Amino acid sequence: MTIVSKEAQDGPELLLEPAPNHFEPSKIYQEALMEAGIPYTQFDVKNVDAEYERLTKLGVEFSVKPSTMGTTKYAVFNDTCGNNIEITEEL
């Protein structure tokens, strides 16, 4: 399955693999990342605070609210499929 943004139909397209359900090593890897609190992937955004507010209003629950580490601002949410996803902004 692939998904695209409603606002950018010709923009980036994400491929959602069903691997954890059909490939045991992938499931073990995914569960280990989740247990350790490590994001499965990250997306760069222009403004973490704005994306945090936008996604929160859409019902996304963040496990890490916008935080700063060095020259990076980041936040982490659960994608409801067993993955932590990080959004990041270079300051």
C-alpha cells in the first residue's frame, strides 16, 4: 500500500510494507525498536512546533513533545502500527 498527501498528490509517496505481519525477523526488529523507544524513521520538517500543533489537532499522540538537542528540534509519535516516528527541524 502507498500513501500520498491530499494537498500534494504529486509529492512524496510512502510505501507501507506489511513485513512485520509476514516476515518474523522484521517483526522482531520492529518490536525491539519500539521497546527501546527508538524511532523507526524520521521526517525533516520546516517547523516542528507547527507540525506538532497540526498533528495534535488531528488526534496524533506524541510520546516526546517538541524538544531541542543541540541544533535540532524534534518530537516523536506512535504511528499506531507499532512504530515510533520522529519529526526533526534543523535550527
